[in-house]
Amino acid sequence: MNTGKFIRCLTATLLIFAVSAFSSLSASAERLRGTVSIDGSSTVFPISEAVAEEFLTVQPRVRVTVGVSGTGGGFKKFLAGETDINDASRPIKMKEVNTSNKNGVGFIELPIAYDGLSVVVNRKNDWVDHLTVEELNKIWQPGSLVKRWSDVREGWPAKEIRLYGPGTDSGTFDYFTETVNGKAGASRPDYTANEDDNALVQGISGDEGSLGYFGYAYYAANKDKLRVVAVDGGKGPVVPTEVTINSGAYAPLSRPVFIYVRPDALDRKEVRAFVNFYIESAPMLATEVGYIPLPDSVYKRAMLRVETREMGTAYHDGAMPQSADLLADKEYPHE
Amino acid sequence: MKSSLARANDNIQKRHRKAGLFRLLCASVTWLGAALLATLLIQVTLDGIKWLDLQFLTSFPSRFPYKAGVKSALVGTLWLITMIAFISIPIGVATALYLEELSSKGKVGKIIEVNIANLAGVPSIVYGIIGLAIFVRGLGFERSLLSGALTMSLLILPVIIIASREAIKTVPMSIRHAAYALGATKLQTAWAHVLPASFPGILTGVILALSRAIGETAPLIMIGALTYVAFLPEGPMDAFTALPIQIFNWVSRPQQEFHELAAGGIIVLLAVLLTMNATAIFIRQKTEKKLQ
Amino acid sequence: MNEQAMPKPLDVNQDRSGDITRTRARWGEFLIESSLGLCATISIITTSVIIFILARESLGFFATVSPIEFFFGTSWVPLFEPSAYGVLPLLWGTMLITFGAALFAVPTGLASAIYMSEYASPQMRAVIKPVLEVLAGIPTVVYGYFALTFVTPLLRMLMPDLQVFNALSGAIVVGVMILPTIATLSDNALRAVPDSLRQGAYALGATSYEVTTRVVLPAGLSGVMASVLLAISRAIGETMAVTLAAGATPNLSFTFLESIQTMTAYIVQVSMGDTPAGGIAYQTLFAVAALLFVITLILNIVSQWILSKFREVYE
């Protein structure tokens, strides 16, 4: 090979190296491949779906699947190592933490947004002005004999009350029953139970005497079909709005919602990129979907937790978080 | 007092009037059924047609109705058809061939025949549960195209076998006898003579069975296909979604726009089915002439 | 005459094992025949596997729950505390839908079959038969859509107190769904009745109504009954339309206007996001599916038996 040709070859090779080195420097141009599997809460699903959809524009080759098995059902799969991320509308339970230890599957708890769990009735319902927590308890407690609206409060019509709510796999169910009935999972069973919140919206919107509960986002997306009820937690009736949820005035049904990530899943570049993208876009997308963004400091804390792979839950005493929780201040035990 | 002849005439007229009314009743009921079908199809078309455009066919599902589309669902369905065809056609046709041509038609044959007829009547959701237990969990295929295709293949296998047997039965015995007379064995006759002759009938039956498989939702839900999927599968082990699943997902949402999107998805699904059925009928007509 | 010049008659089954060129072909053929036979056994394997899996999980279920509670209990609350495992509400929901569907589909389907076989001209038949085939091929999720967006709103205009999820909508669309089955199979059964019977009756002065109801229908009754049983079996196994339209409340009520839950809807709704293995929830799936399987199996067997035993054979 003569010198001229050699020099041309060398230049070409160097050029190729330079170009590829340059393109790999800009991380956003890096085309990631792989899968991210998410499952869990139907309450958090709208956020995860939105994040997955937006992530597609940034990293089109990463395949994200989002399922809706309910917080409990999702945790079962998460702790068996079948999913990378679990959407959760309640903190992880003690029982699930034990399973995590037994299976050797760690978890990183990341708060994502605030939700004001909403109690809704049919649009044509004109007699309910507000409901106290005691009245909610009367309606929903196990063995409750409330059959008509007149059983709830004097002066209300004797119309039959028909109940709609999430099923037992739902974190919203756990949270509501614990907050209203005092024990997670304690509820009267004779209502239309469906993990699919959309079905609940459909049912309530067509049933005059109906009453149901689910995440605020599902009310926000269907304001034309439903009426939200003000809840009196002891300080007067409060309607859930962005303001009242943020300020903590809508109590006791305001709650943070989470995603839980497996630390070993974070070893995969695409999962890492996705989780970072999730936390970055959470304020904007949570608002769009109808939830309330957390304070910036909380998101920064969450990012840090991902970086350091900090595991464990802040709710190890088993109590459900109330709106007054400012998670940034909570101490996270190191596992 | 009327004469007996007059009374007889009255009686005849009354009976004929009754017959006329009866005929009218049957006719109107039948046309009512046709009208019902027309209403359903017109309703679906009116609801969905405004969403039906190229963007709809080439977009992934989205939380925004105006952005949403059936791309992943359509491609998933096409993947499913192909895989199901590859799995179920060889087994189904081989079984039919064996039962008709090669087996001794004794007790064992009768048992298999009854067995297949029963399998054809098992609800599709039971196949879904079996698919969940065997393919998703037992063999560990998870929520993949492979699990879906295997489950659906089990579902339509009896249909293919029955249809193929019918097609094989219609091949005249003269063809077989001619082959035997020339010294061919049963297998050679079956493979080289009966099979080609019955091929159009088998093809028709296979296409109809496949079109049934495409429309089934319940088994796919059972194996876990009900997730948000915004990518195209690249291999048999990938997660997927399919047209009926996407339609079900959209119908379940309370917003009106999603119902209309579901209607659009239904139009696409019906279009696929119509194409397959038309192909089957076309093949049947073309080759019926040939055999004549 | 030279006897040895006469060719031997050709015998297909003659043993030619001494023929070398045929031996290799024999082995290949044997292999192919065996593999074909193996394919045939796949259907037997499938049935055995279905029965095995359903039985195994159901037995696990019945180890925890007494069969008496399951079959006679009137409350189905498997996922709450305190739990109850009486399957009757689910069974009742299925029966309600099936009964309502049959109420609609049997007279209509039969009338259509009679019209097609006795009255319609060949041109009309050529139009109606494909229409019925199309109806039969429509996926069930489309019927669910139809129920939610068309039937339920229509019914709620007539009956404002109707819930969104109710048994009536479900029954109506399932009825439309099984209509083609009854119509086509009954039509086949009626056409199989030889024309000579009809002509004989006409010759005696009978009207078409009398011929149909007193000659043709009785003659084809076994086929008609078999078709009805088959259609009912389909209605029982129907999933998507009832999941979307009939609701998710196990309910032993006697009215069509309330939300109910069928066996099939329960199976789907519990596993909407695919149920994790193990645990009582997983086992209830199989117990209910086993019941469903047994019911449809019995219906199918009875239908086939009726066809074979009572079919009147002419010539």
C-alpha cells in the first residue's frame, strides 16, 4: 500500500473515531435500548402512562410497559422481581417489607405527587353538601347497615345508596379504609368493586344515588359527569382543589403517591434514564394529569436517593401518611 | 246456517289468512335481525369514522385522544395471526389428514372425534386460564407474543380440525381409489392426492378460524396483555397489545372521545376480518369451479 | 396357454418387505405417519391438560373452602375480610344473562330459520345467509361496545332508573350474538327434512303454517334443540360483552335492572392485570372456571347426544 493511500485510510479511521467519540459524549443523543416494566396502582397509572409516552419522544428505542394490577397486586410482582417499577398509591406495608427481605429484592421509595382522594356523587345528587369522616365511616365500615341516604343523615332523601370503589388490590382501597375505618382492608363488601377507576366513573355518572371514591385525577378528567363532595375532617368541610391539597387543608384524605424502584434494575441504563426522567417531569405531568406536585426539595431528595440507591421506607411504623407529612423532613432508615 | 261447503270454505280462508300472517311474522323478524346488524355497523361507523385517518393507523396509544392510534395494536394483531397460523395450521391439518385417511376409524377415532367436538365448545376464557397456567407461568413465557399465540392456537385448533375434515370428506373416493389402484400407499395417496384436492376447502376453513382468533379478547386479557404498550414487538418473546385489547381499553374509559376512538379501532378490526372472509369466499368460489 | 405369462393381480396390501427399494420408503412413511398420529393426540393431550389443571387448582381451593359453602352459599365475597365463597350469585348472574338472551334469540332465530328454509326465495336466502354469517363473525368486544354506547343509553331513555351497569343490556346483546347460531343451525336442520314430507302435507290441503308447525318442525326438532343448546352454551361462556355492560356486583337479585356479575366477568375482573400465582384469589379463578367448563361441557355433550339419538333418518 503506498503512502498516500495509507494516510487517507488513517484519516478516515481517525475521523470515524472522532465522530463516534463526540456523539457518545452528548448523553441525550445516546440511543438507549431495553425494556422498563411498570405495574401497580391505577391511581398513579395516569402519571406513569404520561411519563412513558413523553419518554418515547426522548428515547424511542426503549420499550416501556405500564400495567394496572393495583398497588397490592403490583407489589407481589415487584417483589418477585418481575417488574422494575411499582406504582403505589400507598406506602409499602410491613408484610411486603418482610417479603422483600425474604426474597432479597430491595426497593427505593420515591414520592411523586400529592393526591386528594376524592369522594364523588352523581351530578343529579343535590342533597349532599358535605360528608364528615364519621359519616363516611358509618357508610363504609364492615357490617354497615346503611342502605339509604336517609340512614346517613337526618333529612336526606330515602333514596337507595349505591356504592362504588376500588377493589382489595388497590392502594387507594387500603388508604381509604385505614383513614376512614381505622384499619386497612376493613370495609363493607357489598359495593361495586373494580380496580379500573374508569369503570367506577362510568357507573357513578349514570346512577343517581351513587357514592364512590378514587384518586383526584379521575374526578378532574370527568368533572362534567361527577360532583365532588367536600369532606369535613374536624375543621369544617373542605373541597379538594390544588390549593387545599397542597396546603394540607383537605384532610385527612390527602396523601402522597409513590413509585418504588428496584436497585438492581437501576443497573440498567434505560431504567436509570427513565427514573431520572420520571422525577424530572413529575411536577409538570402530575399537574397535567390532575395531581399536585410536591415541593422541589422533595424531588431533589428523590433524585439523590436514586443516585445513592438509598433503600427503605419512611413509613416503617405502618401508619398511613396524612397530608401534613412533609416527606423531605422524614428520616429514611438505611437498610 | 251456512252450508257445510260454505263453512269449509270459511275455514280454509281462515287457515290461509293465518298462514299469511305467520309468513309475515317470520319475514319481519328476519329482516329485523338484518336491520339490527345494519344499525350496529352504521352506529360504529358514524362514531369512529372521524378519527379514522393515516395518523390513527400510524400512532401509538396516547393519553390524548387526538394523538392516539392503533399502530402497536395493529402490528401486534398481525404478529399474532402469523404466529398462530404457523403453529395451528400444520398441527390441525395433520390431525385432520390422519383422522380421515390414515386411522382405522375404530373406537379410538371416535373418541378423538367426540373430544375435538367438545374442545370446540369450551369457552375462550377457559383457554385463557389454561394459557396463563401453562405458558405464562408454567413455561415462563410471561406476557409475550408466544404465550398469546400458543393460547389462541389451542383455542382454534379444534375449529381447524373440524373444518379440514369436512373439506377432506368432500374429496370424491374415486381419486383415492385411482391412486390405490396404481399402487400408492395410504400416506402417498393422502399427501399427494387428497390434500391438494381438499386444499381450497381447508384454506377457507383455516382463514375463518384465524379470523375468529383475531377477534378474541378474553384469553389475551387472562395472559396479561392488558397493559399500556407503545412500541412495536420485535420478536416472539416481546410484550404486545392487540386490536381487541386496545378497543376494550378505550371502551372502558368514560370519556366520549375514547369511545369514538374505540369505534375507530372496531372499524379497523372489522376491515381486517372482512378482508380475510372475502379472501376465503373468493378462494372457495374460484376452486369450486375447478373441481367441477 | 402359458400359465406363467398371466400377470398376477395387483394387491395394495401385499407384503413387499422383501423389496429393497420399498424398505427405505417404508421407514420414512412410518415416521411421517407416526408424527401425524402424534398431532392427532395433541387434542387428547389438550383436554387432559385442561382437566388436570382445573382439577388441581380446584382441589387446592376446596381444601380451604368447603364444597357445600361453594355450591350453596349465597354470598360471593372472596377478596374481603370476612370472606364468603358461595358461587350462587355468580351462577345466578350467568343464568340471568343466558335466560334473557335465549328469550330474545330463540323465537327470533327460529323465525328466521323458518323464513329461510320455508318461505324465502333463493335470492332472499342468498342475501340473508351472508348477513347472518357476518353477524356470527363479529368479535364479542364489539357487542360490549354496542351495549355501552347504544343499548344502555336507549334503555335509560325508556327507564330512567336503570343503572349504567345492568343485566338487561348484557342479555340483549348476548341475545343478538347467539341469534345467528340458532338461525343457521336450525335452518340446516329444517332443510334436512325431505321435501316429500312437505309435499305430502300440501297435497292433503294443509296451509304453509300447518305444514311448518305440524310436519317440518317436529321432524327437524332434534336439530333445532341441539342448536338452541349450543347457543346457550355459547351465551354462558360469553365474556367481553357482559364484562363491559353487566357490571361487577355479585348479586342474587331477581330483577334485570341491576348490576350483576357473571362467572366469566368475575374471572376477567380478578385478573385484569394478571393475578399473581398462589393464594386464595388465584384459586377462586380456577374453581369458577372449572364450574364453567363442566356446565358448558355437559350442554355440549347433551346437544350432541340429542343429535345422534333423535335424528330421524330418511332414506
